[in-house]
Amino acid sequence: MNRRDVIKRTAILMGGVVSAPAIMGILKGCKAKPGVAWVPKHFTQEQAYVITEMAEIIIPKTDTAGAKDAGVPAFIEEMIFEVYSEADRTKFMAALEDFTSSTGYLDLSTDEQVNVVTEAHAKAIEEKPQERPFVMAMKELTMLGYFSSKPGATEVLRYEAVPGYYNGCMPLEEVGRTWAT
């Protein structure tokens, strides 16, 4: 082996050693952010799709995070299966199936889904039925999940880790936003 071959092989070996961490860093950076991708534990894929899209319609992504980005669909699933009573869970799941089948939600375009949810919400407010409509339950769960999340509490609501003195009679114009703490 001559000197030229040794230098070539050393350069190739060192190039591989130096570039391996850079390549691994790039590959690690290609993964989805934790909390953004949601894998349902209890919902079927169709139910998860309806829950996710409805939550995003209720609180869409703007200059702040939307319901999907805040992890609201996973929160809703956890509330339904870990907090709700068996009777309430059964009622919610039946209402979800009824809403999905009666509107054909799975086959609608995004604009049609927005229209269906908007119309169902307007109808629920206008008629004030005895039973709480599914769309109102979804709105309640979505808002609870969103404003309990980090993006909802810190980007939309006003948040201070140690708020200090509390003045309950302060005009909203002075503080700008409602408080999360």
C-alpha cells in the first residue's frame, strides 16, 4: 500500500465518521412533532377523522395553533373514555355515529364539512333542544381541550406562571385578553 492509497482511504473513512452524525441529525429532524400526530386508542379511524376535522373546524389554525396542533382530538378521546361515565360515553358515541351517518360527513369535501358543522351549530342554538346536540358537546370538549393546552393557554389566553395580585374588576381593555392562570 502506498502513501496515496492510505490518504484516500483515511479521507473516505473520516468523511463517513464526520458525516454520519450530520445524516442522523437530518433523519431525526424528519420525524413528526410529538403531540401533533394522533393515533386513536379507542376510536375507529373514521370516528377519529370526524372528531379531528370537527375540532379543527371549531378552532382552526390561524396565526395561533389550531385544535389539531394543540392535541385536542387526543384530549377528546381521553375525556370520552377515561372521564365520562358509561352512560355518557354510550350517548356520545351514538350521537357521533348518528351525526356521521345522517350527514354523510365522511364523503364530504372540506367546505361541505364546514357548512354541515356550521348549520348544525346554528340549528342547535336556535332550537335549544332538550337533549344537548352532538355539535354542542363537540364544541364544549374542543374548547375545553384547546384552552387547557399549552398553545391555547399561552398564545390565546394571557398566561403568567406567577400572576401575583388579582383584581377581578379590571376592564378587559386594560389587560387585552382574558387570563389562563
